[in-house]
Amino acid sequence: MDLVLGRIGPPTAFRPWVQVGEHTLPLRLVRNVRARRYILRLSREGLPQVTIPRGGSAAEATAFAQRQAHWIARQLLKQAQRQSQPPPWQVGSEVRFRGELTRIQPAGNGMPNTVRLGTELIPVRDPAADLRLEIQGHLRRLASLELPRRTLELAAAHGFAVRRVTVRNQRSRWGSCSRRGTLSLNWRLVQAPPAVRDYIILHELAHTREMNHSVRFWRLVGTLCPHYQEAERWIKQHSRELL
């Protein structure tokens, strides 16, 4: 729900509450003479606020907010997830790489500004700082080389025509396929096991023939990747960790 712009008057003197699960939250009420309906939003502090339109009442605004308790709960959860800071990646931290938890280590051998992640040597400015952005940048460049090459190999092996392969920083999906045959893959696939990476690629290649998730589509996926359900289980277990 969006906040309608307009002149907003001062908060009303009435200070009601709304019950959200086990929590009782204070409810802020404001009047907006231009508003045509009751509007609910959540402040940065996590408190609900209802805008009261002309002719509205504090009692109806409170009842409106209570009817939207599930919406408030969802927004509070999203807000908490956005505000939570991921732990830093430092020397000694474990990062998933090609499916395995891999420890970030000093490169040694006279390379003080370089760290090692599995087989990868990664230049960094300060090995004592948070290395997340520098390591992610290296993995993204690695993905830009590996994923298109692997896609073309699988396409040739199974007789698919691919127009283009892009590697992107997708936050909610592993891959996608356009009607023109362009595949977009998430760079984080280099952090997944090779079998899961191949499944995602084959899944998107199957979409070049079936732009849906019909029975016929899944039959094709099963032919291309007989053990795809194992890959699906890994994705379900680890997607939140990587995305």
C-alpha cells in the first residue's frame, strides 16, 4: 500500500494500538484532507501509521489497521531482513564455492595483498578488512567466463539453439529465458555445485522449447537432467544462503 501525497495534518490526540501476532504496537493516526481512503504504511521504526481521509474516524482507522495485521507482520519481517547486516567475509571465514564451504586463506608466497579461495587467488586492498565485495567481484568475473561457455556446451550436446547468454546479479532467481532464446544466469551459480549449475542451465534451455512449467516441460527437464529433483532440494536448502 502506498502513502497518498498531500498536506498531512498533525497526529490526532487519540493513540490506539494494533495487535500483530504476540506484539501490541502503538498506531499513529494522521489526517489528510486530500486522501480518498484509509492508507496504511510502516515507518522506518517499524510502527504502523494510518492516514485518515476527510470524513473518516479514528475508530474506523484503528479497525482498518487491525484488519491488515497480517500485512503489517509481513512488512515487519521484510524490514528486519533488509536491516540485518550479513557477517563480514574475512580471512578464516567460510564461503560457499562450487558447492563446498571453502575457507578464505592468505595466499602466502610473498603475496601480502592476495587471498585464496579454493583454486582462486584474489587480489585485495586490505586482507584485514571485510573482503565480501572484492571476493564477490572476482566470482562474478569468473562466472562471466564459465557460465556462457558451459551453457553453449550443454546446448550443443542436447541440440538447443541459444541466441545469447548473459550473466547477471539477480536477487530472486537463478536464471531466466526470453522468448527470443536469450538466457540470463545468476553469477552465484559459481557458488553452487556443478550438478546444480548444470540443472539450472538445462532448465532454462528447456524453456527455449516450452515457455511454461507444464507437464510436457517437466518431462523434457527429466530427460535432460534425470536427477533434477536432487538439484531442486539443494536449491531449496541453500537459496537463502546465497541469494
